[in-house]
Amino acid sequence: MQRILVLQHEQEDPKGYLGELLEAHSITHDVIEVEKATLPDPSTYTAVIALGGSQHVYAEQAYPYLVQEKAWLRTIVAQEIPYLGICLGAQLLADVLGGQVRQHIMTEIGFFDVQLTSSGQQDPLFAGLPGYQKVFHWHEDTFDLPPGARLLATSANTENQAFRHGRCAYGLQYHIELDHDTLNTWLYHPSMKESMIAILGISAYQKIEKEREIHFSIYQQHTKMLFENFLRICNLIH
């Protein structure tokens, strides 16, 4: 039976909209909380999705379970199991492939457009997208493009926004998993709201609230296109 494994790094960043899309296509999937569970044999899964989190991939002493996850991810890459890494999931992929992950000069939070490179415009992951993707950012780290990887999307603030290594290992520095409930958590959970305002200031925080009404629909349209393309790459839909 074909099924997908979803790696969750934080309770506040669940499968969200991606879970809705998997269910809409009747695709069986398991969710593993990486901090609490032993990672299963990846060869029993058709594909792996790694979600975001506030952890730093270079802080293995603080997050010792990342050592296990990185070793496991090397197996995925070697076996060419399709992989879609989102934010932290992308940074983990970059790290195991030899790209340095480090603190960015800024913290990006909010709705942004990332521009597809010429490689991105030709990549099956971005088929149908209009030369850019509407995304949501919340990250304070960035990474160097790993050796041998193809840069698929970029922006003025963060050069390496999306990449592919080999046939089917993808990393996205941005979030595509947000549904309204998850975004509500990020905006209004007391500690997350406090953190966002401390980083951005109250006016920029309120700007995100207003932009939600403008951008969320196209954000999910673009997510749906990209994610269904990934499912096609995995031969899970046609």
C-alpha cells in the first residue's frame, strides 16, 4: 500500500492544509513526532514530508534527536525516496547534503513572493505556477545551496528559497502547510504573538493580519498546485 510519512517537529506546526489535500486524494499517511518517536524504516513509505519547527539544525546538543533524523535523511536521499522538506525540513536536507545552515541577517515573517529561477520554471514541482509562488515565511536561519543542487526559487531577502537534489529531494525555505487554524495559532497563541511582535513590531504584525485577507486564498491555490505536483512526482496521483 502506498503511503506518505509526515515528520512533525513542533505541535504548533502540524500538517495543516497538506493533510487536507492528502485526505482529499485519499492518500494514506502517518504522522511521526520526531522528538518523541523512533523514525521508521523509510523504505516502507512512498514519500516523506518534513515540516517546520523553531529548532536550529546546527544546535544538536539542544536537539539531540536531530542527529538521528539527519542520519535517517541520508538514507532517504541514497534510496531516492521522494522528499519534501518545508522550512526546517529544507534546512535539514541542505545540511546533510553539505550546505551550511546558519543564522540569517534578518528574520522573515509574513506573506512574500518567491521568484522561480529558470530551473524552477522547468521543474515538475512548479508546473502551472505563474513564475512565482505566494508563500508564508517564519524563519531566522538560511542555508547555502548544497553541492550539486539546483536552485529553483529565490528572493531579494533570501537567495536560496527552494532547491532540488537528485531526482526527487526537494527543500523549500518557506511554509506551504498553513490552514486558517495554524495561522491563527501563529498569530494569536500568546507566546507566538509576543514573539512575532517582539521581532517585527506591532505595525508589521498588524500588516500581516490585514494581508491575510488579501493573500491567503492565492497562497493556498499555489500550495495546492505545488503539492499536487509533488504527489504526481511520487506517482500517487495522475
